[in-house]
Amino acid sequence: MSQPALLAPEGRVVMVSGASQGIGKAIAERLLAVGYRLSLGVREVNRTRARFDGAGDGSLFVDYFEAHEPETAGAWLERTLAHFGALHVLVNNAGIWRQVNFDEGDEAALDELWAVNVKSPYRLTRLALPHLRKCGIGRIVNIASTDGIRFRDTSCSVGYTMSKHALVAMSHAARHFAYDDGVRVTALCPGGVRTDLIATVPGVTPLAERLEPATVAHMVAYLLSLPNNASVAWMPLNTRLESTI
């Protein structure tokens, strides 16, 4: 039986936002372990470098990136290109959760959700696309949520759900705009993950049943290995039984 024609990680440069902890850190650890070259965009540069102090072979670059500061997106990309000379993958992982519904929360919190969960990945995607098109096997993975493909119940944050739906929509749009140039885009939609982000979120999957960040990282590595003729538009990783996902 012939083996699948998977893409090798060697030589491919990946930008990962929000990689200092949680899902982003797990993604970085996994991709480094299998041979990718990584540029991590984080708020705490020195602390993140210390967490990855074993990557001393030139395969890791850590730079300042803050989703609330639009100018840091372009600066991070420029320094990544200066360091590695190319870009093959963008992982939009940085995100926040705020409780905003029709009874609690305010528009300031809604604006913050929109700025971090939607506008920031949009900005990075727009900047990265010319470089991803150039390599012929460009990839974008947007870390969305099961909240981005349905509304579960009234314990959910309406604002967070809106922002993740928008991220999924943007993923589909980017896939259409760059498909002919070999760029493949996936909205990865995990359910509850064992991170600080959702530690106190109402209605979330019980702690013992949540996904490990390493599981999400494994799926990112899998998606990046797929050839151009195996496009995955969106992928749910649910922690509970639901009728639609």
C-alpha cells in the first residue's frame, strides 16, 4: 500500500500568535518537535524565550506582538522575514473571552473581543497572504471554537460567539481569495480546552472532560502536513455530544 504524500515540516516557517501559554504554547512545542521553524508573537518576549530555552539551533524566533496594537503585526512579520527569509504558515491563536450577552457585559468588552478575536487575525492574514501565496503551499490555521459554528445555550457569551463566528467566516473568505495560489485555510474549532482562558466560564465542559492543549496542537501539525489536494475548511473537536457537531 502506498504512503500518503504528506508535506514535510523541514524548512517551513510558521508564525504563531499568542504562543506564551495554553494552546499557543502547546502548538509551538509540537511544531518545534517535528521540525518546523517558528516565529512566536507574544507580549512577554523574554519569559517566552526562557520557556523555550532548549531551542538553540536557530529554529525559534520570539518577537513582540500585541493584538491591541495594530502596528506590532507588521513589525513582527517584517522581523520574521528578516530572520528566516520566508513564511509558509500563519497560526492565528491569540484570543480572549469576555462575558457579553443581552443582560451583562457592555460594548467596551464587545469591542475588545472584536479587536483581539477578529481584527487582529484579519490584520495578520492580510499582511501574510502575499508571502503565503509565494511559496505555493501556504497554510493558515485559525483557532476558532465550537462557539464559532453554533450557539450552544444561554450560558454562552453572545459576544465571544459572535467573534468566533466572524473568525470562521474570515477563514472561508481567505481560502477563496488565495486557493489558486496554493494557500489552504482551516478554522480549527475545539470545544473546552484545559486552559486558564475558560477556567471560570459558565456552562463549559467539566474539567475532567476538557481537551488537552497538546491534542489541539497535534491537530494543527496534522493539518499542516496535508497536501494541497486535501483542503480542510473547518474542523470541530467537540468534547460533548451535540446534535449538529
